[in-house]
Amino acid sequence: MKAWWLPIAGATMFAINPSGQSAPDERMRIPARPDPNDTAGPARTAQGVLIETSSNLGSGIGAELTGDYREAVMLLTRAIEEEHDAMKLALARRFRGLSYKHLGRRDDALHDFLEVIRLQPQLDLGYYNAGVIYNLQGRYKDAIDMMTRSIQLQKDNRGLARRRSERGNAYFHLGDFKRAHADFVAAVRLDPRDPDVVNNVAWFRATCPEARFRNGKEAVELATRASTLENWKDADGIDTLAAAYAEIGNFAEAERYQQKAMALLAEDEALRPKFRERLAQYRAKQPVRQEISRG
């Protein structure tokens, strides 16, 4: 019978799938690419968790990894009901939480991620995933607390860029631009080829309300890099590039790229009204400034 190893290395939890692909994760502005901590090669150590692929837990993890989120929720709920091992319960909660998140059920996802923390408080991914949800919910102070704990529990730099970037986003939205800048600079140095990380720095450089942190030329370069890494198929990255061109006063290019970004969105995409609003700003020769939250 086939089985997967889910090795525990230091304080970091890895998930294996047979194809070598990782579970998608979500950043603050729109769904993100895979987090570097979500994959690992075949285990070469006896330290870990062996999961039968035919079990509810193994099948549920496989369903989440392949994007069948409703099936994953069903199977992982069964796994939670039948499992007694704390680590396997944490894995079931974590992957069900990821499935809930992709289904738009953020409160349910957060509940599962907080359970991961309760079950395995020394594993960083529970804090990281909870922090992502807090960012998406606009609970930026909570996001900072969670990301800080996740960073503290990291034993190496694997995935650290994404965590610094997420915390930077939270600081940015709270108006703490100095700390945001420090996290963004660290994140892009740690992983200059993660398109989410690069895009977040570009957005900060293009839209920060405080002029000393804006750099339109750098924002154009970063947003172009992020879009190139995504093969020009990510609406969010192209939206950032439009904002970057607006920051340097090239509103013709800003309008052109904003239209490209909108063309990549579905008609019922929640971001469409915001993208349309930015297009109107560029036509009125107005750059974008990030709105600052009070909480």
C-alpha cells in the first residue's frame, strides 16, 4: 500500500504529494502561489509521520493538493473524527483549513489553523496560515502577531521571505511604513524570484502614502519582474505595474496595463470594481495611494 512521509524538520511542517507540486497558499491581496514550506522531497529520516494514501487523511491531503477542495473538506473532516494522533490531527486541520480558504470560508479556515497551533504550538505553519487569514480579514495587528511568531519558529530561511512579506503587508496597512519597508527589503533579498514577494514590494514602492518610501522607477522594475515570473498571466501583478507607471507619471502606460489586468479577471471577480476604479484614476491623471486601516 502506498504511503507518504510527512517529515518534521525542526519546527517546520512539510507536506508531500506524489507529483512534487505544493499546496497553493494565499497572500493578502489575492490568492498566492505555493509557499516554499509546503513541499519536501521523499523523507530520508525516520523522524516524521507516515500516512497511507488510501486513508481519509492521505486522500484528503491529496485532494487539497490537486485543487479538489470540497472533496478535501469531506475527507479531512472524516479524518479529524477518526484520528487520535496529535500530529495527524494537526495535518488534517491544516489541509482542511487550506481547503476552506480556497472555498472562501475564511472563518472556518481560521478556526482550523488556530487548532493547528493548539495541537502543535511549536510548528510555524499554523501561525503562518492564521496570519494570512488575519491579513485577508483586515485584522492586521493579529496578522503581525501571528507572522512574528511564525518567523521566530523558523529554523532556516525556507519560506521566510513569504512570512516577512506578509508581515510587511500588515505593517503597511496599519501605516507603520518604516517596519513595512524593513520587512519588504528583507523579503525580496531572501527570495528575489518569488513573484508574490516581489509584487508586494513593488506595490509598496508605487503606492505608499509617505513620499520618502515611494520609488516609481524601482516599482516599475519590480512589477515587471513579478509579471515576467508569472508569464504575464497574473492580473494582480499587472495591476501593480499599472500603479507603478502612474507613480512615474506615465498614465498612458498605466491605463494600458490596467486594461490588461482587467482582461484577465472573470466578469464576477470581486476585484473588478477596484480595478475599474483605478483605471478611472489613471484616466484622470491620478496615482494610487494605499488606504490605511485603523485596525
